[in-house]
Amino acid sequence: MFGPIGVFDSGYGGLTILRDIVRELPEYDYVYLGDNARTPYGTRSFEVVYEYTREAVARLFEMGCRLVILACNTASAKALRTIQQRDLPGWDASRRVLGVIRPSAEAVADYTRNGHVGVLATKGTVSSGSYLMEIAKIHSGKDLRVTQVACPMWVPLVENGEMDSEGAAFFVRKNVGELMEADPLIDTVVLACTHYPLLRRVIDRYVPAGVRVVQQGEIVAESLKDYLRRHPEMEGTLSKGGEVRYYTTEKEGMFDRMAAMFMQADVASRHLEIR
Ligand code: DGL
């Protein structure tokens, strides 16, 4: 049985990952699911993020997906491991769920020159310590200093389409300022929330010149390509029609307008209940 690749996020953020995945691997079919009705995840407890993510992944599997990418750092930090270890074997051990933190943590060393790395993320991702742990594990021999700052207002700004507002400028300046003050030597800033590239124009105004800003889309797309090369048993079960379908747990109208803007294509989403 063939099936599409599922791409899941709490809202619009995963579109920044989907866009690069589709550009890199256009031959496959995709199903995007945004849980816009329950966004944001970044301020919620471990248990709630796990429960919401588990429901979404189960729904994507019901829709025939063979492989699901959690295109959300918060869900990757709080739910991925439990889903992989506890839920997946009981559902269907031949399917897979992958996250975005590991490939991003791997890539960090390719960007920094002086080892001073900044991570901007949701409260949930920051408090999980996932980036600190993954970077320490993967780059154990290297002298990397990682500083994190939580940006709790950034996701609500994006979800409300306020990317170019004065409010966005205020909060981006505040959080980027906090990060650079905590470690003025930072030369690389990872946007460790998939919503944040949607604020990129404002972010670039406040990140000091010479500091590299790392988005996850291309990193995740490259990593997926590599994964499919190494796993022909999975690659062979993916349907190849070049189709992208969109689902949202909210009303379709606003989703279609936002998604069309980010994907630069017409989007006609469908409403989906995941509970
Ligand atoms: N896009 C999600 C992430 O990468 C965050 C979303 C949220 O707070 O809902 O962490």
C-alpha cells in the first residue's frame, strides 16, 4: 500500500518546512495538517502537547500517511520520543515519525565559527532542554556554548497574521536583545520554532550584522532526502503524484489565505476534526 508523507504543526509554522521539503522532493504526495484550533502548543504542558500530537499523528496515519514529519519543535521536544517508543509499535511498526530537532542540532556546527550559538524557541522547547541535550550529545568533542531564549509572543503574532506589525517589531527586538545580552559573542542564531521564519524580515532588522540566522526548512528537507536514500523500504511505500493536500482544525478561509502567501500557490484546505 502506497501513501503520502504527512507534515504536522500546531498551525502555520510547519509550512516553512513543507515549502522546502516540496521544493527538494517534489515527486512525493504530501498531507499538511495544522492544528490551528489548538495553537499555540509552546505554552502548554508536556502532557497536553503529547496528547494533541498523538491525536494528530494517529489521524494522519488513518489518512494513509506512511511517514509523518513533526514540523514543530515543541511537538518534537515533548511528544516525538513517546510516540516513537510507546505508540508506534502498537499502531503499525512499519510507519515512521520523524522530528526537526535532531537534524537542526546536527547542522549547528556547520554554521558557527566561534562555537557561540543562540537558540530562539517556544517556552516548551526551551524548558525541555532538547537543544542543549542534542547538541551536547552530537557534538560532544566540540566546545559549543548554547544560549536559549524563549519568545512566547512570536507564535501568536504569526497565527494572527501580525508579522509586519509594531507589536512584532517590539517583541522581536526584545527577545533578540535578551539573547545577545546573555552571550554577546553569539555568531549563529537558530530559529528553533518553525513559525519564526515567517518573522524573518523583522528578525533580520534586530540581529546584529555578521550573525548568521539559521532556518530549519532546508536542513530538514536535506535530512529527509538522506533518510529516504538510506531507507528504501520506506521510500518504496510512498506515493508519487506530486500532490499537496492541506487540512486545518480551524475554519478554512484564513488558513487558505495565509498558506497561499507562504507557499506561493493556491491553497484550498479542508477542515478536519482530529479528536
Ligand atoms: N511551530 C511550533 C514549533 O516549532 C510552535 C508552535 C506553538 O507554540 O504552537 O515549536
